[in-house]
Amino acid sequence: MNLAVRDVRHNLGRFLLTCLGLSLLLGVVLSMIGIYRGLVDEALTLVRSPGADLWIVESGTRGPFAEASRIPGDERDAVARLAGVAAAGSLTFQSVETAHRGRTLRLYVVGYEPGRPGEPKRLAAGRLITRSHYEMLADRRAGLEIGERVRLGRDVYEVVGLTDGVVASGGDPVVHLTLRDSQRLQFELDPPAARRELARGGRPAGLDTVNAVVARVLPGVPEARVAAEAARWKHLAALTQGEQEGLLLKSVVEKARRQIGLFTAILMAVSAVVIALILYTLTMDKVKAIATLKLIGAPDRTIVALIVQQALAMGVIGWSAGTLLILLAKDHFPRRLLLLPDDALMLGAAVLVLCVVASGLGVRLALKVDPATALGG
Amino acid sequence: MATPLVELRGIAKTYGSGEAAVHALKDTDLRVYPGQVVGLLGPSGSGKTTLLNLIGCIVEPTRGRMDLDGETVYDNRWLKSDLRRLRLEKIGFIFQFHNLLPFLTAEENVAVALDLAGVSGAEARRRARALLDYLEVGHRRASLPSRLSGGEAQRVAIARALANRPRIILADEPTAALDSGRAGMVMDLLRRLALEQRAAVLVVTHDETIFGRFDHAVSLRDGQVEAGG
Ligand SMILES: Nc1ncnc2c1ncn2[C@@H]1O[C@H](COP(=O)(O)OP(=O)(O)O)[C@@H](O)[C@H]1O
Ligand SMILES: [Mg+2]
């Protein structure tokens, strides 16, 4: 006869309420982990979207994501001529904010050269940019439709294609413009400022500046060798795709990882304390029943099983409900929540261990119960 | 007469030691034979419960010798290593506050004792039902203890005490929660059990209305037997 099941059934309301509380806690833990996974995944979408092998940036910087980097646009030709390089393309990166249909739209603008490395590899809808001006590719996350017109800076751009899931490390959706358009957006002074510059005797600002040049190497050529070659130019630095990804993760994600790790640890500790307290009080309420059981000859293992089985049931139900909750709610989070089955299972295993450990307090109490207390004194 | 089911010789119990020592039971001799119903009487604090706990192997005596069902279980130390098993097989407890497990139905409360003794689920239930019928509470077998009247609960508790056919039945104030009519019925029942199962029944009580129903009574005062024995 399973005593744990019957006891739970007898206190069903309280038991389920406890499970609900636990499931909320575990749901928060799981969403923390999911947000972290989403963060890592999103951080990499931008750096992976050009499909590059090599990043050429300003010398002495670790740009263009971890630090600002500016290099002359004509370096692209020089990079393309390096031995082992198959193709190269210039890229610009910048954040913009624009008012669109009554709301503020934060976008991350990538300028690329159509037909060269840096062009998005996959579109979810529409077509690539074909005209040299005033067309844009937007990410679905921006909530823009094909054919929609958006003002960026002084110009209006038409959405001709959509990407899916390309966002900047801050979570802002990415839009792609032609390199020329993006350079004007980033570097061209507005007319009054330009007139003032001229009046002060400055030369018109050179527009052909880019933030990075990406290159694809020929099959079989080691990227590191080409990178070393490019870095021999004093004014340039070169990073392989792997180095660039590592940098981005370190600079952008590392702090978030530690913070989320800390939160997760705290929440797990809170869960453990909650489980331990609940099990302890549940056991306290059963002291008389436990004494009776001992008196009529129940072995310790029956009594330990009664408590540990309830702890495990609590963990399993709390974890399942928490996971379900997050599965249902994950699309309503402002940041992407990436729920990996492995993470959920790991959490489940951790919760089970936690439950067994947390039940220790109740088990200790139960084993100390003197069977004589069952008898009226 | 046959060999006694319970035999105490010079059994004593002292709680604590030194200044704080309480001599709950002084050298006590007692014999209870199969088929006997023995009352343990005496004012509060006189050692009645202590005596019952000693016989029930819940509390360790300080000294003396105790034989249960022809076997010496204590002789200045425990001679049996598995007292839990001994309790399970030989002793049935009936409690003052009928201590049913609140989360089990009447039938399950009886079946759990059988279950612990290794009787399989279906068989345990069948026997539990038969016992409840025998005690005339069969119609309440699916009820939780909180739904039972005092008399019904007490009879379920008795059914549980009897489940493993113990030879020694220990009852601490079994009628305290009952009106005098019900109390009489419980006493009749214990009497019937003693006769039919050749069991020894020890009943602690304050209840003067049942004093006349014992084969003999042992009066305790300050841990000492005053009369009977
Ligand atoms: N576990 C214990 N620890 C210390 N003293 C006890 C304990 N149990 C009983 N006593 C003492 O032993 C004496 C006899 O108690 P008890 O056997 O319960 O008497 P009764 O059941 O006749 O009221 C009392 O003085 C009581 O305070
Ligand atoms: Mg007492």
C-alpha cells in the first residue's frame, strides 16, 4: 500500500498549491536559462549572417562589435587581392532609432555590398536589394511588412525582403541597406552642419569609410594564414570568424552569463529551502501518524519512503508544470527564450537531487519520532 | 494453568538519572494468562502507561525479566534484536485516542497492519473487510477516520490491533472517548477476543463503570502494585 499517495490525496489542495509555487520558481529558473541561451544564440546571428571566414578591422581594435572600428572603404580591393581570398565585401554597422507609425523603432543597420560577402544568405520572404538606393531588408522581428516604407535619417526606404531571426546582441532587429545608403546614414552631415564645416575651411567629409571588411577564403586555405597576411598591413587587424564569435560572446554575453548564473543559483537555493520547509511542516503534521506506524511495526524504510516519495512527487510535478508554463509563455517574452531539451532535463535532474536532499530535514525528524508518543499518556 | 502469555519478574523502570530520576515503576511482578482480561487501575502518574509500554517493548526496562508468549525477551537487557518484528507479530495496540492514520480509510487502516506483516494487497483487503464486518463497522470501511463516530473509530482501531492475530492485546484507556453503552460493548468485544483467540488482554482505565468486567485488576500507586498481580 502506498502511503505517500494516500497522504497526498488527503492533503491534495495544500500539496498542489505547493507544487504550483514550486513550478513558478522553477519556471523562472528555466526562463533565466532560456534567456541566456537566447542571448548567446542571438548574439551570434549577426556575426554569422555574413557567412564570412575572416574579419578585417581597424588596427589595434577588436571591432566592429566589441569596439568601434573604421577603415577606408577601398581596403576591400586590397583584401580581395590577398592570396587565398575568394571574395571580400565591406560592411557598416550602426544603431538607429526612428519614429514609425507612431512608435519608436530601434534598429541595427548593416550596410553591405550586394553580391559580395556580407549579403544575407537566406531570406524568409521577398527579394534581395537590387536597386542601389532606398531599398532595405528588414528582420521579421522589426514587425515590418514587405512594401512598407520607413524613414531612416533623411531618406525613406522601402522594405523589399525579410530575414528571420537576425538581431543585434542587444536584441534590436537588424535591417540591411546597401553600403552606399548606410554610409550616407552614418557619415554624411546634415546640410547646415556640412555648410558650417565648409565655412570653417574643412574638406567635405570622406564618405567612403566602412567598419569592417569580411572575406571568404578559398577552399582548403587556412583562415589563420590569410589573417596573418592581412595583419601585416600596419593599419589593419584581422580576426577569423571563430575569433570574432569568441570575442562577441566574451564581451556581450559573459556578464549576462554570470548574472544569470547567479540568479539561477539563488533561485535554486530558494527552491531548496522552500521544499525543505514544506516537507518539514508536512512531516510535523504527521508526527502522530508516524509514531503510530512505528508502533504497529512499520520499518524505517516505510517511513523514509513516505517522505521521500512526496518530495520526489513535488519535484516532478513542480518541474513539469514549470516547464509547461514556460513552453506556453515563451513567445510572450520581450527577449527570445531558447528552451533546450538538455537544459530542461538537467534542471529536472537537479530538482530531483534537491528534493531528496531537502527531504533530509523531514526524514531526520521522522526517524527521531518515538513510537511511544502514539500512546495516550 | 497454562504458561502465562505475559510474565514480569522484578521489572522496574526509572526515567532519567540522579536528581531528576523518576521511578515510574518499582519492582513489579505480573502474570497474564491466555483468555484473561486484566485491568490496570490507578491514579494519573502511577505508572500504568509505563507498564503497558514496557510490555509492548516500546520502552526499555531498567532491570528485571520479561517473558512474552513463552519467550524471554528481556533479562536485564533485550534478548531479541528485532523488537519491531515482535511488535508486529505478537502485540496489538489499542490507543486512548484511537490513533487511526487520518489519510487512510477505515479498511486501509486495518490493511496497512497486514501489509506491514507481508500479507499481499488483495488478501490484506479481504481480511481487513472481514475484521471490520466482525466488529460491525463493515459498512464504514470506505470512510476516512474524520467521518467516523468515536465508537466506530475505536472499533476500527481494535480491528487494526487484531489484524495480525496478536496473542497480547494492550489497550490504553480504550473507552475514554466513549459513552457508557459503547464502553460496555468494547469491553464485551475484548472479552470475546480473549476467549476466542486465547489472547491476553491488558486494559488501562480510569473508567469505574467497567471495573467489574475484569478477570482481575492490578492497582498501581506510585509505581508500585497495590493489589492483584
Ligand atoms: N518519557 C518519560 N520521561 C520521564 N518521565 C516519564 C516519562 N513517561 C512517564 N514519566 C513519568 O513516570 C511516571 C508514570 O507515568 P505514566 O506511566 O504515564 O503514568 P499513568 O499512565 O499512570 O498516568 C510519571 O511520574 C511520569 O511523569
Ligand atoms: Mg497513562
